Amino acid sequence: MLDITSKKIVTTRKEHPCFGCTDAIDKGKSAICVTAKEDEQHTRFYLHQDCNKIIAKDKRFSGSGLYYGCIKEAAEKALEDSNSIEFTPNEEIPFLMRNI
């Protein structure tokens, strides 16, 4: 389990991968620097500010749900889940249509 010990807003001096979405955080951009401990090993990683907000608001990422690429994987899973929904054109439409 990842135990976060500190978080602070920094301006990056070089490019870093975002721990949540794995996309690059460009040099000179504002990011969240996170210091954490996992299995008695100290680690530091960076997050986009938006990724930090997603992680803070979504309960799936608390405890052991926070790992490298967790936001990207969660988005891909949601897309897979929505693609698996079977729809037939004869089904009732769940909303009213306006006459145009």
C-alpha cells in the first residue's frame, strides 16, 4: 500500500511522467510533487494538477487503488464497459425527443 507522506505544488525543472495518467508533464509546468512510502521504500512522483483532483475525488484510487497509470487504466476500463453494452435499434429511447 502506498502511504503518501507529503504533497506540494512545484514548477518542474525537467519533463516528468504523470503517475496517474502516464502522460508527460512538460518542463516549467506546475505539478504536484508527491513523496510517499511503499513497503518501507521511499519514492517521489509527480501528478498533473487535474490528475491530482481526480485521484482526490474518486474513491477507487484510495488505498491500494493508487498505482502508476491508474487514471488511464480506469478510463480504458470505463470505455470497455460502455462498449460492451448491447443496444438494439428497436429498444425504447430513454428520453423524450423534441419535434424540430
